[in-house]
Amino acid sequence: MANLSANRVVLLVDTCHAGGAAKSMPSAVVGPDGVSVRTGGIAPEPARLAAGIDNGSRHLAILAASRAEEVSLEDAPHGGLFTSRLLRGLAASKGELPLVQVFTEHVQPVVMRDSEAICRKAGGCKVQTPLFVYAGRGDMIRL
């Protein structure tokens, strides 16, 4: 992501354990002996990732469907609960609200409420908590 030429970048991760998705990905590690590739637990979580690629001129927003220890629920027949609520929020905002406002008003509280209802019906599971992190003015991106 640090090599993208775009000034505004939005990364959406709708998968189980999305808040820790980067932890299991291979990562390039630059050390005194050169560059090596490692997997498992060394990649930054979304907030550290956003801060790490903030070069002052890039605006980045990362939206993750759930925390690292949570599963991301499905909302049949609409697909992922997070993605379906995000799409509804974006449609409702008609591109007039900044992404952080769409997230705080239309996504996070709705996903948490709806996941609680899904868990109740299923006989128990953990409530899904979406995450939003940004660098630069990524919170103000409008879609």
C-alpha cells in the first residue's frame, strides 16, 4: 500500500478476524542483515498500518469488519453483515458525508446491534465490532 500512487486510499477488509488480518500475511522485514520475509504475528494491526504509511500527503482509511479475535457474520442473502451495512450507509449518505461519519452513524452501531440479534438467534456468539482507522485526512474521504 505504501507504493500506491493514489493520494486517497480506502481499504475494506470483510473477513473473520479482519482487525488482525495482516498478522497472518507474509511481511517484508528490513533489518541489519537485509530484507527477509516472515509470516505470523509481525505485521501491524490496522491502526499501526495506517500510521506506518502516512507520508503526510496520503489520506488512508481502513475499515475492518471485526476485531482480531472476532468472526465476521453473514447476513443471508446479502453477504457479509459489515459490507451490507456499509453499502446501505454509503447509499444513505449519497456521497455527502465523510467516511468517518458514515462509519459511526450507519455502520459500527448497526453491525453491533444486528450481530447481537444474529447471535441471540444462533444461541450465542460474540458481537461483531467493526474498526475504522485512518491516516492523514482519510476520515474525511467521501464515497
